[in-house]
Amino acid sequence: MRLTPLMTWLIVCYAFLYAPIGFLLAFSFNASRLVTAWSGASLRWYVALAHDGQLLDAALLSLRIAAASATLALIVGTLAGYALARFRPFRGRTVFAAAVAAPLILPEVITGLSLLLLFVALEQAVGWPAGRGATTVTLAHASVSVAYVAVVVRARLADAGTALEEAAMDLYAPPLVAFARVTLPLMAPALAAGWLLAFTLSLDDVVVASFTSGPGASTLPMVVFSLTRLGATPEIYALATMIVLVVTVILLVVARLRAARWATASSRPADTGGQHVDACD
């Protein structure tokens, strides 16, 4: 097949994006400490990573913070998205929508600094939070991720419409039952996507966490950033390789499940039963 200029440009762009990752994966098995000279294959840096308490503790802390902040952002973001999509126009709706969407456009430096000032003011006023740590990082990440969850949930509800909910209530379903049996299942894909998005944003953040963390609460991105300031090491390459491997496995499992679901749906015969029409003369 002859390569067109567009395909050539796409190959060059993807190579530019993924060649550094391939370089990183390869040199994580380098026996030498130098990241620019290959001296043979070795698992030395994976063994060193397994015994590095600083990186492992930071990774576990990041996972805990990401899970907690994503769950908190899911609850608040779902309520905000539902209010914007389903409630009738109310006073202050525009201001409320702007406040919800503000983290999407504000630079992270401004967000982190404003949250730091907020936590300091709260500590001076009411004594909580007592210093900066994992709690303040969790709250900061949740406050940033709420906007992303709200946008996803609002878009899902706007696309789904209200016809099914109105039909359920026309059949005498109470509002709570209609929400639990109709609205919530419609929102389920958006809820899952919002939680995963918030989890990923928290796990990847370094700017906001740098402002709101304290001693003993350094997340994995903060630790990696501080280590790379002195020069990248194969140990960091090994950590990155493990992260890439985990993400790849998750994507393959999801793709396999989707393929199996599509295969099951396509092999299922169309349901034509129950469609009877009585002709009366």
C-alpha cells in the first residue's frame, strides 16, 4: 500500500508521541545507571524499585488520595450536573454554572494558591484543617475534579432527555423510584467515566498537590518530579514501565469485555414476540 502524505504525517506524529515511551520501556531494563548508554539487559532497577520505600509509600498515598477525591468529586459533581440538567431555571443559575466550570479554565497555579489560602484561613478561623497533609490534598483534588464530573453528568442527562422519566411517573412511579430505576441507570456510564476521570486527574496532579500538601504527604508525582530534577534514573523508568503495563492491561481487558458484549448482542436474535395486532371489522 502506497503511503499518502497524510498517512506519512500521521506516522511521524505518532512516532514523535510514542517513541519516547518506547525508549523509556527499553532503558528500564538497562543494567547501567546511565540512561543514555546501554550496557546489557537486567532487572536490577525493578528490584531496586521493589525495595524503595519512598516511592512505594508515595504510590500508595496517591492511590488513596485519588480514590477518596474521585468518590467525593463524584458525589458533588453528580448533584451539580443533575441540578443544571434537570432543575428548572433558578435565581443564580448562571453564577452557579460558572462556579462549577471555573476549574476547567483556571490555571492550576491559581487554583492551588487559592486553595492554600483557603486552608490557611480555615485553620486560623476554626482550627481545621490542622496543617496541610493528605486531607487537604484530597479536598483540593476533589474541588478541581467536581467540574469534570459535573460536565460529564450534565451532558449525559441532556442527551438522554426526560421522556423515560416522564413515562415512568405517568405509570405512577414515585419520583424517587423513577430516579432509582430510570435516571440512575441512564447516568451510570457518565458516573463511571466521571469517577475514572477524577481518579486520573488526581493521580497525575503535581501543581495543586504541591501547594496543598505538607510534610509526610508527598504524592507520587511530587516525589518523581523532585527526583527528576537531579536527573532521571532507570529506577524511575522502571516505575513508569509498571504504570504503562498496568494501564495497557486495563485497556486490553476493557476492549475484550466490549468485544464480547458486542458479539453477544449481534448473535442474539431480534425479539419479535409480543407484537400482535388484532384486526376488528
